Amino acid sequence: MASGIKDKVAILGMGCSRFGERWDCGGEELMVEAFTEAIADAGIDVSEIDAAWFSTHFEDINVGKGGLPLSISLRLPNIAVTRVENFCASGSEAFRGAVYAVASGACDIALAVGVEKLKDTGYGGLPAGGGGTLNPQWAANGSAPGNFAQLASAYRAKHGVDRDDLKRAIGHISVKSHANGAKNPKAHLRKEITEEQVLNAPMIAEPLGLFDCCGVSDGAAAAIVTTPEIAKRLGRSNIVSVKALQLALSNGSEAGHNSWDGSYFHTTRIAAGKAYKEAGIDKPRDQVSMFECHDCFSITELVTMEDLQLSPEGGAIKDVMDGFYDADGQIPCQIDGGLKCFGHPIGASGIRMLYEMYLQLQGRAGERQLSNPSIGMTHNLGGSPMSNVAAVCIIGAYD
């Protein structure tokens, strides 16, 4: 019977490019930037990598189809490279491929790299292709802000939340993330903002204003994984291991009938429950030290806090306003600034989230460093509230 992957895989090294409007380079250069840091951090030669997984969403804009762009850009040693794509959770999908390869014994050392060059698309938001006369069932109709604004409306209706109270809470989320991002030299947006600025910003889709939406950025991130035993043989101490990695995908029920009320992410609850079981966590509010969630919009972060069982249902607003998720709170959220300050280069985001958790667990997060974190979690979401893929990854000190 399957027993999961807890402590079967260690993160040997990670790297992350600077995120932003990277007109100075292409997707290839961004991959090299992230990989150069990761391979130096791992302390190995590129010839020791057995296989790689490569995530990018818009191949026509970025670097082309298949695994060749990664293999050629990094001069990999003629190994297998698999290109993966799973909407906005593509980075987590690449990491899952590398982790499962090591956990299965198929590889000693595996690589995951994610990249996206969104600024080159010319769009103000994520590009969306036309569906023609007939749209498939999995496609989200309408704009991304519009779809997630409906999530806010459903949440308010279910929990009887006052409009102004919700606006203040999601405003605090944005202020908190910008305060964290201002301390991160790799973030795209590095200016602190005030609650007054958030509340008075132009409206995008009620109740989401300008500062409630993440930006559009270019970026890349990389992870090199191996077994804890190999990591020890390579002289690594303070080993960070993967405790759990779970994905859950919509099956159409959210959009198919009214059993789902639109106020939460069904897939996130499933992925989180499976991840906690795999990691041996039964009290996440007490056991999780920090987390990164998919804050494409500030309302997404608030709802996800409940879906991850960190706040009780209907209780996230109180926790947010009490500072529970601030940098000096009980469970800091988006300590690196999150998507709100990094933007969302689709193929890179899932790995970029893990990069911050890894640095924190290694005690190498500089000005952002938290005091003695033991468990870090990431949540990566792809699609819309009504049709999506959710990925939850938990990492921590190797037992």
C-alpha cells in the first residue's frame, strides 16, 4: 500500500531569478539565472543531474514546446527533460515530477525549473485565448478579476460579512504583503502601501481594487532534489525535506450544479487534507510555521486561509485584522511578498513559493528571516474558482 513521500526527498539546492519587467533578457536567460543559483547552492556539477522537469504555460511566447529549451539553455547532459503544464500550478507540477522521480528510486538527483515571460505578451493581465463558438467545460468565462470578485460576493453572502469589513480585511492583506515584499530584492514591486491607498484605489471588479490584484511579471525559479541519504553524503547539514505534495483537480461539480456555493476552493480543501495526512499534521493552525498561498487576488488569500484549515470557517477576517498572518504574527503568510509583489509568471510561481520556504528553513532569508520556523507550506492554484487545480506542498527540517 502506498505510504506517501514524507522524508524520502530532500531539497539539495534552489534558485530564483529577479522577478519584474525583464525586458533585458528572454526566457532562456531567466532559466540560466535561476539555475546558476540552484546548482551553486546544491554544490554539484550539472553532469550529476539524472532528469529534469520543465514548466512553462505559453510556449509560443516563451521558449518553445517540449523539453529542448531547458536542455539547450542549461547545457544539460543529454538527460530526459519533460515539459509539464497545469494552468497556474505548472511550477508545482514540475516540482512534483522531480520529487516523485527521486522518491521512486528512478533518479538520484532531479531538477525542476519553471519560467514565464508574460510581459512579452503585451497583455495587462494573463493572456486568454478565444474559445470560438463553443467553450469547453473547463474554461473560465469572463475576466480573472471578475471571476474572483464573484468568490468575494459568495463569501460575503455565506458568512454575512459587511462589505466594508471585507474591504478592510483584504486591504490589510495587501498592505501586509507589500510590507514584506519591500524587504525582498527579487520582488517586482518593492514599495510599501497604506490601507488608505488600497481603499481609495481604482476599482477593478467590486470589491477588488487595483491593489487587490497581483501584477504581471517575468521570472524563473529552480529546485534540485535528491534523497536525504545522498544529501548527507554530500556533506549537507540542516537538510530540508519534502513532507507532502498533493494535487487535486476539479471534476466539474463546482460549475455543474449548485452543491457548491462559490465561497471556497473545493480542490484546496481536498489537497490540504491529503497533504496534512501525508505529512502527519493533525493541527495545522498549531503546527505550520509559515506559508505561501496563491494570492492572485487578496480575496483568494483570505478564502484560502480557511480552506487550508488555518482559520476557522468565517474566521479569516478576524485573524487577518488581528495580525495573525503578519510577519510578526503566529503564522506569517507571504513573508516574501507573495504573488502580490512578485507577480505571477505562471510556470515559475509554484517553485518560487517553495524557494522562500526553503530559505526560511535554512535560516538564509536575510531581513525577512523568521525565528526558528520548522514547517513551511505552499499553496498553488490554477484556473478559476469554479474550475481549478490546487497544489499543496509541505516542507520542513529532515527528521
